[in-house]
Amino acid sequence: MNVLTTPLEGLLILEPAVHIDDRGYFFESYNKQTLEARSGYTTAFVQDNQARSVKNVLRGLHYQNLPVPQAKLIRVLEGGIWDIAVDIRRNSKTYKQWFGIELTAENKKQLLIPHGFAHGYAVLTDTAEVFYKCDNFYNKPTEGGFLYADPEIGVDWKINLTDAIISDKDLKQPLFKDAWNTF
């Protein structure tokens, strides 16, 4: 597994070594020891989530506040998404900056989103199935989020927002400046 850094400190791209032969392929999607040895990142994942969505679904931007923050390891099992992470750590050099990457079933890349980042994605293909590991259990009292189209952050979602399919909850999120953020 290759571990690649991004312009946002702590945000990592994982590229598995895929072994292909006439039977198909095999790859190790996660190995705690390898991740620790190649990145220094240590965590114990405790919850797996999976979501299936249709084209132009936009989910985000979400996070869990302290004292129950949630790191995520995102990958796509079917289709493709434009995955976004926004640095919400007030003392970070990259505070309020975002990073996007196309994650697909074909490229098998994964995005490791540590504590202190908001997360969201837009579906680029007819359908997409997204799987992610979390290092803390979902905790509704600590959930936070902000509006996907906040002009202060300026995320390019790679889809036409007039065609976006967005939940009522995400449409009603506050602007970043008004969002509850303990980071």
C-alpha cells in the first residue's frame, strides 16, 4: 500500500497494491500495521458504514465534534464519487481549505480523513456504493456540519449544483462561520 500526503496536513490517500491475474484481482484494502509504519497514523476503527446513492447525490459537509470526533477511511465499491475534506482545525495552517479526489471502484484509492475535517461527496456515476470505516461510534449530540455551498469555503463539487440531489438536513446546514465547531 502506498500512502500519499495531500496539501492538508494529516489527510492521506491510500493506494493499495492490486494483484491482477486471469481469475480477477486481489488487494488488501486495509492493514493497520502497514498504515502505521508508512504514515505514523494510529487508530482503531470501530464502525463500518456503507451508502448507495444515485448520480448527482451530494452528501455533506459533516463531522463529529470533540469529545467524540470521528476519523474516516473512505473507499468506493461501485461507481465513482468526488470526495471532499475540509480542514476545520482553527490552529491549522490550512484552516478552511478543502481537498478533493475522485475515488472509484476502478482506481481503488482511499481517503483517510482524520479528526478535525468535515467530509462530503458528490456521486459522479449512475450509482455509487461508498464504504467507510470510522474510529468512533456515531454520536448524534456531537454531530456538526455546514452548508455544502458556503462561499467562504468554495468547494467545487464537480457536478452541476442545480441537478444535485441533497437531503433536507444538508440544505438547512448553517454557513461555516455559524457552525458549531470544537476543533
